[in-house]
Amino acid sequence: MYIPGRGGEDAAGKIPATFEAEVQQALDNVGAILKTAGMSSADVVSVQVYLVNADHFQRMNAVYTKYFQDPRPTRTTVVVAKLVGPGSIEITATA
């Protein structure tokens, strides 16, 4: 299953106040799609993370490593100049 880019917007379209909360919301958005398909984060084999600020990598990684348990999926993290939406992160996944 291919999960297209999910940002950190909540159901109302708002970005959380902190970057860590935005990362968690993006992961929760991926998780909601997985759940609909009868899957969980344990079924994910590959993740792509797009960040607008390279300095946020460690902060993103702290949230990411709590969400995905060992063995974690392969991951590529890319720093981009801008995302289409207002957020600071976008995550795609393959399960």
C-alpha cells in the first residue's frame, strides 16, 4: 500500500503549535490510513520524510523512533526548500 504525502495538519486543517506535535500529527495521519486498510505501523516497510529545516532532523527523529518500533522501516529524509502546504514536514510511506 502506498500512502501519499501526509502533513501535520489536524482534522481542522491546523498545524500544531510545536514541531514535535506536528511530526506526531503527520505520523498519526499516516496511521489513520493504515488503520483504514487494516494495517498498523508494524506493516510499514519504507518511509520518506521531507523537512523544510535540516536543523529539525533530531527533533523529528525523537518522535519518529517512538512511533516506529524495531525493526524500523527503511527511511529517507530529504530537506526541501518548501512544501506545498503550510507545514514543516511531510511523510510518505509504503506498507
